[in-house]
Amino acid sequence: MMIDRINNLEPLQPGKKSGRNGQTEKGKESDSVSLSSEAIEKAELYRAMDLASGAEDVRAERVAELKAKINDPSYINDTIIRATADKIMDAFGL
């Protein structure tokens, strides 16, 4: 049995696309992306955490030095307490 074409329909030809020819219309705006302040903050936090996780964990010699200083009763005095307080205030911008 043979089936003939109905009316004047053309069979599909492989490799030939119908419709657009890949060109864009002139005068159209280009795409853009805008990020919310929350997204920017989260990206900065992610980057900081990534940098921190890649850093060296503990400097054992420095920890031992600080433990020895703290255990020495003559180390902690008013000068050290004031200097530490000043550094904390500077860190918070006060």
C-alpha cells in the first residue's frame, strides 16, 4: 500500500530550522543581573569562610607562648588590661 501526500505539504528536511535565523533585532535592551544586598552579604560571608577554612589551623608555638604569659601572675596588669581594652574598642570602631 502506498500513501500519497495530502494537499501541498512539504516533508520536513533535516538540518533546516524554521522561524528565526539567529539574528537579534536592533534596539533591544541587553540582559542584566542585579543582586540584592542580602545576596552580596552572603557572598562576602561565604568568601570569608572559604578563606578562613583554607588558612593554617593553629600555630602551636604561639599558643604555648600565650598560655605561658597568661599563667604568669606578673603579666596581667593595668597596662595590659588597658591595651587589650583599647584594641577591642578599635576593633568595634568605638
